[in-house]
Amino acid sequence: MIGGLISASDNYVFVGAKNLSTINTNHQPDTLIKVFDEHSSDWKNYNANLNLQHTLTKDEKVSINVDYLFYRNDNPGDYINSYYNGAGTFLFENKLNSRKITPIQIWVQTIDYTRKLGQKVALEAGIKSTVSTFKNEVQVDKFVQNTWNTDKALSDKYELKENIAAAYALLNIAPDPKTLYKVGLRYEHTNSNLGSASVKNIVDRHYGSLFPSFFISRKLNQENSINFAYSRRITRPAFTELAPFVLFIDPNTFFSGKD
């Protein structure tokens, strides 16, 4: 059996906001700052999958999956800051904009094999490879003397390259109709490198890890059973959690976070 899937999505959000900041001196208004802010976030996503399933015999089967995932986030922001004195008289204005572009590419390949080793034992095994490239470019520009100048303290380009290779085996054992055992072992090897245009090898990791698992279930009667499970796992951050953005409230206040 051969199958395929193609999907796409586009999630666009636009925000227009007006902020008013007041600077007081001796409890009296000294400076008023009116900020007009327009920013948007556009997440595009394209996915493709190709899969193959082949029955070797009545007791064994193999399946292959190849997935390609592409994400891109464009997150521009434009700001106009207008300054007034305490009496509300216009003084001057300045402009600032920010840009964040985040393309992500991921390839995932898996091969899974299942086989019955008898009436009471079944084997599951497989290998998996994940290769990903993640980039995040943040740039903040200020309009000074009729020229846009990049603020290097708030701007940089980051790139993460990561590949993870894994292999696993799992035994399902049913010694009697009321008892089920599952015993498994998974090995993963990770190569991960993160750097920026200004600093290379911020993170450079190469490591392998074993992840054992054990599960037992005993059926007591038609309505009750007792279970015990143990497993060692790893949780990796989502790529969207690694893509910081910059959002300005006023010329003196901003916050940076993750999507």
C-alpha cells in the first residue's frame, strides 16, 4: 500500500495599536509620547508525506514514512513615536521598525518493522532520522537624520542545525489472557549546533542516550485491572519556542519573547 499527503496553511495576524506614555517630573507632566504601532505575524506551513506499507508474510510487516515540513514566520513591526511637552505641544517624532524572519525545514524518515514471534510474543523495531535547519533573523532599524540605521544591540541572525538518529526495539509479551508485558529500548544520537552571525558555536552538542521502557498490565476481572509503567524520555523545545521577537511599547520599554 502506497500513500501520500500534502497540506498547507497560512495564519496571518495583524495588530494596530496606539499607546500613550507620560513622563512626570515632581508629579507634573513633563513629556508625553504617543506611539502608533503596526505589526503582524504571518505563519506559513507546507507539509508533504510519502508512505509505503508492505506485508512480507501474515506475521510480519514493514512500513516506511518520509515527511518534509517547511515553516516560515514573517513578523514585521513599524512604530512612529511622537513627542509632546507637558502642555501637549508637539515637539518632534522618530520612527523605528523591527523585522523577524524565521524559516524552518525538517526532514523525517522512519522505517518500522513488526513480526509475531509466536502466539504470545510480538516484536516491533525501527529506525528514525530527523534532519532540521532553523534560522531566525531579527533586525531593528531606527530612522535618524533621514537615514535608516540598524541597531546592532537588538539585531542578529541565528541558525540551528540538528540531526537526530534513533533506533528502537519493543517486545509485547502476553503469557496468558490476563497479563501483558511490554519491554522496550530506544537509542538516540543527537548532533546540534547553534550559532549566530556574530558568535559561532553558541551551542555545539554531540551525544547519545538510551531510553528504556517497561509496562505490565494485569486484568483482575471484567471491570478492574492493575498497571505499572516505567520509561525514560526527553522533551525538546519546539522550534517556535526558539524564535524570539522584539515588541516595543514605547521608546523606553520593549519586551522580547518567543512565539
